[in-house]
Amino acid sequence: METFLSYFQKYNWDDIKFKINNISPDEVKRTLDKRKKSLEDFLFLLSPAAAVFLPEMANHSQLLTRQRFGKTIQLFAPLYLSNECQNICTYCGFSLDNKIKRKTLSNMELLLEAAELKSRGIDHVLLVSGEANHKVGVEYFLNAVRLLKPLFSNISLEVQPLDENEYQLLNEAGVHAILVYQETYHQEVYKQYHPKGKKSNFEYRLETPDRIGRSKMHKIGLGVLLGLEDWRVDSFFNALHLDYLQKKYWQTRYTVSFPRLRPAEGVIQPNYEITDKELLQLICAYRIWNPDLELSISTRESEVFRNYIIRFGVTSMSAASKTNPGGYVVDSQSLEQFEISDERSVADMITVIQNVGYEAVLKDWESIL
């Protein structure tokens, strides 16, 4: 059975890096003038040469986003289920080698956290956990979805990679989307960031979206951790992955997230910085290349950047996030996965979005329909 792995192996990291860094301004200009963009055009829009065209890219991104999604921003919140993890990852506060208090929410604690989010107006929730099959496996997730389904119109998951039959069970239980990040597509150094645990298996993780696609999940979310390796090259491979998935699992919707490496317990410093201006370029490049993609920004980003980016390509944002299990009401002192930057409330974010002439969407569909 063909998967993205065989497609991925046709490309070389260093070749892509060389090409990106040797693109000319004239090539970028020709790309911007084209009506329909190819994957190669996305590579041009990522390049250092494209930086001088950022005002034009931002205006084009704004127009395309309004045409496809209107002037709307969907708000959601993460709900952390557990910080148990069997992996050692050099960039994560939940890493197995960090001597922290581990916590997994009970049914009652889960409902208390959910009730708090509901009281704030949240109706789209993203369930997140560390990667620990022995404590938080598919049965735990199915139970959580069963408990929360009456409370939220939209439930997504960002958990460890699972097998195809497990994704089918989650789909049948009413999960709307699965988010899974490769972190970096640089296979030669991937093991350095993931020295122990199931996550160190690069190929199994790389083929996860194929398993999700075969389960007929409604939406798949991809992304790379910006700061591990060269963000331009990693983002090209992420787009390559999306291009493959959209052609093969064409009935599925797709979303891209843009997590930048943030401070956390015991984590490394970023190897490759990405500035706010470069992150704006990256978001605009995705929008111009693929107008149908949903693009999401989290509370990792600053208030200033999040205020600005509302108008230039994103379609969803998290709000009032806590990145520790029980962080909303049950156990505010448990260790965060990473530090957030934008701590404003849901109500504050609604006001900010409205002040720039957009509508904050808390519920945009009903599953019964």
C-alpha cells in the first residue's frame, strides 16, 4: 500500500534548501502574477527573495482568505488530558526525562474543566495529551469523547499517532479532526530530537496522516515545530505532505498550524529563529498557494502578532489556553507543556476580532445536520 513515505523519499533536504536560497526576485514576481499556484510556486513564496514582496503577499492573502472564508475567525481552546509521556523529546516540557508531577484527568476532573470552558463560551475543544499508550490510549480518548460530546459541537484530538482501526473508532465516536505534527521532516537529525520512545520512529509518524485519511476522518491537521530546523525547508516538506494528502484523500479537509518553539521545562533553545515578519510571510505563502486550507495560530504568539494576523490569512485561533492537565480549574499548578504568550480571555479575543471588522465564530455547524 503506497503511503507518503515513498513520495517523500524522492526529495532531498539539501537540494530543497539550495533551491530555496537561490531563487531570484524575478521568479517570485512571476509566481505572484500566476493565477493558479503549484507546489513549486509555494517554494518560491517561502524564499528569502520573496521578503521584499511581503506587502503584496499580505494583501493577496487577505483577499483570498475573505473570498473563501469571509471575515471570520473561529475560536477554540485546548483541553489537556494528561502530561504522561513515554517519549524523550528535547523540546517538550512533558518529556519522560523531566522529573515532574504527572497527572491524568479523571472523569470528574475532565467534566469540571469542560464546564469551565463552556462557561467562557467555548464550543470547539481540542483534546491534547502526552504520548503514553499505557495510561492514555484509545480507550481513554473514546471515553473522553463520550463524556464531552453532549457539551461541545466540535471535538478534535492532538495525541500520539494511532493505528488505522483506532482512528476509525474515534471517527465513529464523533471526533471532527485529528492533528499530528511531524515536528521536523529532516530525517537525518530527527532522532537527535527524539532519542527515546515510539516517537523516535520517523517513518511510523510520517505515515500517520495516511492512516487518518483511510479512516475517513473529516479533517486532518499538519504542522512543523518552527525553530527545530530551517523553517523554510521544513515548511516545503509540510506542504509536499499536504499536496499528496489532498490528492489522495480528497474528501478530507486540511488545516495547518504554526507552532513556534516556546520556553518550557528542560527544553532546548531554537536552532533556527523565525521572526514575526518571516512567520507572516509563511502564513501568506500557504494562503496564496492553497486558498482552501484552514490556517491556525495559537496563544504561543504575542498579543501584537495575533492582533495583526487576523486580517492576513488565518482562519482559527485558540484563546485563554492552558497547556497543563487541569489548568483551567482542577490543578493550576501542574507543569505546562510550554509557556503561552497571549493570556487574554475569550471575551477579550472576541472584542479584538470585532474591532478589526471580523466576526468571532464560536459555533459554526451542528453535527446533527
